[in-house]
Amino acid sequence: MEQIDVSGISCPLNYAKIKVKLSQIYPGKQLQALIDNEKALDSISTSLTLDSHKLISISPKRDGKYLIIVEK
């Protein structure tokens, strides 16, 4: 599974980086994205859905970050 860490990167650049990474993987494959901006969760999840990706899960981590798993 591919991974990207966009911690410390604000909107909309964090989503842009996730989108670029998704463009580099095959349809049906999954990407793990690590973010540290709770406010960005809604906009990122909405954007992923609007771009026809499947949001698998959003999980809080112990360090205050969130793990998003998305399928291209």
C-alpha cells in the first residue's frame, strides 16, 4: 500500500499532494495519507469523493494525527 505524510502542510496543498500521489497508483489500489490538521478532514474527504475515489476509513492516531485510507 502506498503512503504519504502531509503533516504540517495546510489546505489546499495537503490535498494537492494526496491527489498527485493518487495519480501515481493503479485503480483499485489503496493509499494511506497521514495528516495533522483536523479541520482539513472534511474538505479532504469531500474532495476525495468528488474526485471519484473511495474513502475507506479515517482513524485518529495517538500522536494527534489522522490516518486516511482511500482507494483509487
